[in-house]
Amino acid sequence: MMSATTPSDSAAAKPFVTAAQKHEAEGRSYEAIEQYKQAVELDRSCENLFALALLLDRTGDDDEALAVYEEICYRPSPPVNAMLNLATIYEDLGENARAERCLRLVLDKYPNHRHARMYLKDVVAVQTMAYDAGADAQAARRNAILDTPITDFELSSRARNCLKKVEIRTLGDLLRVTEAELLAFKNFGEASIGEIKAMLASRGLRLGQALEGGYEESYRQDYLDKLRETVAQEVLDTTVASLPLTIRARKAVQILEVRTLGELACRTEAELMGIKNFGSTSLDEIKAQLAERGLGLRTLE
């Protein structure tokens, strides 16, 4: 068992952490790893260990990343992201029981953690059905990448601020909105869109990509399940047709093929604003009808 970190340990490690962060920002991952290793020799705080493990994971050094993640996660109250990443590595190695244990520990503390719930479903399914191990590992790795915060990517301040205003926080969030939806928001211009598209293209991705498969429908179903914990089922089952909406607002709902209030609450402002001729007046109208019944449009989180 390592001794507790002292303020002097932290101070001694700080120059190495600073150097590592500089290397990482400049794209020199391996130099950054060496600096983080120097830092953790002096200060084995969860913060320093997690930074090292994350970079080892991203550069493909799975064995060393696994060892560091395990050191973090065997401590009391480990960071949730460390537990999720460790679960992903375990799943890649085919150690699904260990992956499930990590995810259940997360859910014990945060029962409504969406990503942990989704990962757990995948892990349990793998243990009860015959999946192709290579494809399954690739899907787990992809999910971990989609959780990467937007702040990790090189975007201009304007593009970052625009994304922040529409509550897009991760790479996965970007794949669940279309170019038309983003352009519907005030101050979201062609330049920012082009910058974001270029960043995605460099990673073989594109806006709206997640909407092309079954992922978004599964995501909405999970969100609807969460609503059932606080909203009466009869409210969620209320038909949209029974609401006193204007013709324009009603047409927008029809285009989205939404039938009930629960289904409507699973949609975002971006999805509504992306509909042709749908404006802020109609948006306010729909939000008001939902608010009267204790509901609101889903936010990207």
C-alpha cells in the first residue's frame, strides 16, 4: 500500500505534470507519458494516475494502462471515468465478469448513469449470447471514444462556445445532431460548422452519423425509462393530438412521427429547430405545453 500523498509530493510532481500537459497539447503523446510517469513516481494521486492511464490507453498500450487503471480503481471511491475505462479494457480482453463488476459498482453509486447502464447491457448480452469477440471489442472501444469531451479537441473558442450553448459536450453528442439542426441555432455559422465537420472527418466521423443506425432509438428509450421514474405513465401516454397546438407546431410533431408526450419529451430543441419553417415561437409553444405537465425537452448531457 502506497503512503498517502503529502503537499510536498504534489509540489515536487507539479513540474512534470506541467511538462506532460504541454507535450500532450502539442501532440507528443509519448513524451507526455514519460513526464506523467515521473510525476506519479513522486505523487500517486488519482488525478496523476488517471492522466497517465488515459494517455497509455489512447496510444494503445493496453497492458500498462490496465495496470494503472486497476491501481486507481482498487482505491476507495475511485473516479467513475476510471471505472468505465477499466470495464472497457476488461471487455476487450474477454473478461466480461470483471467488466460487469466494474459497471455494477458505478451503478451502485449512480443508479441512473446512462453510459454505465448502456455498457452493462452490452456486457451482459455478451455473456449470454455468442457474439463475434472482435466486433464486440471494437464496439466497446468506439463507445469509449464517443465519450471523449469536446474540450479535448482543437476547436476555436467560437465553435466551442456555440457547442456549449446547445449543450453538446461529447464527441458522441455531435454524432446525434445534423448540420441543419446546428445551423438552426442563433450564432451557429458556416465557419463553425466547417471547423467541426473537418475535426470529425479527420476521425472518420460525420454529423448525424449515429442517427443512421439503431443507437438513437435505444438512447431515447433509455431516456423514456428514466422519465418513468418521476412522471406518471398516464401523463407520458397523453397523445400529442390532444394538445392545443397551432398548425405549424402540430406539423413539426407529425414530421418527427411523435405520438405521445413521453415521445415528445425524448426529443431535443435541436431536432425541432432543424425542421424547415419551425421557429422559436413554435418551440416556446411546445415547451409550454410540456412544462404544464411537468415535462421538458431532452437536453444533450
